[in-house]
Amino acid sequence: MKKLTTLIMVGSLLFSGCAGKQEPIVPQIQLVVKHASLTIDNLGYTAIALYKAEQYLVITEGRQTGKSVDDIKSEIAKVREKWEPVWSLIEDAKILEGSIQMILNTDPNNVAELIRLSDSLLKSHQAILKQIDMVKK
Amino acid sequence: MNPEIIRKVVEYARLAAAINPSAIDSLTDALKRWAINNGHPPDKIPSIREAVAKVDLEVDQELDAPL
């Protein structure tokens, strides 16, 4: 969460401080993308840990209450389905991150597109956090 | 080189890059060169889908294991 806040702060600084200046924006966008990469990875690790713990909880509780293996498998399938949107959002964020990196490498003066994509990237982080919060047990 | 160590070094390189954006390329390039020169290409950091598949496999094995 702290990393996301930092990311948003860096992003806000980027968007508010660079209007009309094209040169300084590229290293700042690079910084945002690198922060974003770390944040996406960290969100992914957290989500995976929660996802794993939730499935183990289903197994443990199922065994303790004498449920059949088929019933436990059915509950685990529901857990997996519930988490699916989180993985899709993380993948989308990684694609966005890759797109920004590609523009930085090939067309770094396309500032409008870089800002648009960076803004989308920040929003995608918020969406991932929201989705994790919704699905976690 | 132990893939876990490579992952850690890449992680530190990224943290360093957060402070100095130009650091990440030189650090990761140096790491890759070192690993390749020593016959150990850096292990790919798994994508989220690979990580999910790994967890699912582990859980399936746990569920199918005899009590």
C-alpha cells in the first residue's frame, strides 16, 4: 500500500509539474514505470499468498468437518474462479507497463501518449487493489 | 547461480533504480553478463499465471495426497 501511495505521489508530481516541458518528462516516466513494475510484482506476490492460503484453508476446514474430496474440490474451484479477475487485471497492468516501456524506447517524445498510458497504469493499480480487497476472504 | 539469489539481486536492482533510475539497466546487465559467463542464464521471474499454476498444482497435490 505504501508503494502504491509512493507511485501515486510520483505520478501526481509527473503530471502536475511537467506541462509544456518535454525533455524532463521521459526520465520521470521511466521512474514511474519502474515503480509500477515493483508495485505490480508486490501486489502479485501478496495476491498469490492470499490465494494459496485461502485454498489451504478450504482443505483444512473441509477435512476437519469430514467433507468429501469432491466437495472440497468444488469449493476450491470456486476460490479459483473468484480470483480470476485479479490475475487478468495484473496481466493488463503488465501489458500497459510494457507499452509505456516500448514508447519510451521507440518514440520518447510522444508525451501525450506516455501521460495517457501512465495515468491508465496508476488507475490499473487502484483497480487491482480494489479487486484483491473484494475477493480476499 | 541460485535462481533465488538472481531474483533477489534483480529485486535490489529495482529498488536501487527507484532511487537512481539509470541504475537498473547497468545492474541487471552486469548480473546477466556475470550469470551467462558462469554458465547460468538468469532464471526468468515467473509471470502471474505461472505463479497461479504453481499454487494450483501444489494445492491439487495436497488434496490428492493420502491423509
